[in-house]
Amino acid sequence: MEERREVVERRGVPSGPDVVATDVVTPEPAARVAVDQQRVVHYDPYAERRGTAAKLVQLVWLVFGIVEALIAIRFVLKLLGANQNADFARLVDGVTAPLVAPFVGLFGTPRLGGSVLEPQALVALVVYLLVAWVLAKLVWLLAGETRSAVTTSASTVERVD
């Protein structure tokens, strides 16, 4: 019968290396007990760089997520015929106008009563999503780190009762 225990310790700074210790105990029947103990230590010197790259990728997605949300709100407000004199509608329209401007004129803008269908806003949503994906991948390629390191040490202890 074998007993395994694993302990994970975080040393020092939050982004510092993890130390994982695995102890394997194999008792023999009768009075003689042999204990095999193996200690494996994982240390990753590239963890901090990977963490920084992950934060930068999250920042890219956050910025473009906000842009996408604002354009989607603009699309819905215009589609539902929101009052363009309302402060919130003016704010959203003012913030998103420069973002949608490169796509104005691609399509006509159908109107029905107070509702406006803005296909250029839908195109802007798709284009900014693709730009965000490309930037996130580029940040990861330039700042990310795929290497890692592991250090292992093992020892055997025998005890006779």
C-alpha cells in the first residue's frame, strides 16, 4: 500500500515560483518499514513574464470589449428608435461616431419611422473584433513566454524498527 501526499507552497511574491512537494511513503509489512520519499520541486523562472503577457492580452480584450459594447448599444438604440435628444443617446452617439465613421457609406441606412438600421455599425463590430483578436495574438507572440523549467530532487530513507 502506497500513500501519496502533495503540498503546494507559494513563496514570497504572488507571481513567484511554486514549490510542489510530493511525498511517497511505502510501508512494508512486519516490523521493518521502508520509506521512499521523493521530493519534486517545480520552479518556473518564466512565470512572471507569462503573467505580464496575460495581463496585456486581458487589457487588449477589455479595451476592445468596451468599444464593442458601446457600438452594440448604439446599434440597438438607433434600431429601437431612441430619442436622439436624450443625454444618454447623445453620449453614446458622440463616443461611437469616430469609431463607426470609417464604415459610413458602405451601405445605405434604411429608416422606418423613428428606427434606423445601421449596417455600418454591424460591420464595425466585426472589424473591431478581428482587430482585437489580431492585437491579442500579437501581444502574446511578442511578450509571452512558452518556456518553463523544472528542477527535481529525490531521496530515499530507510528505517528499521
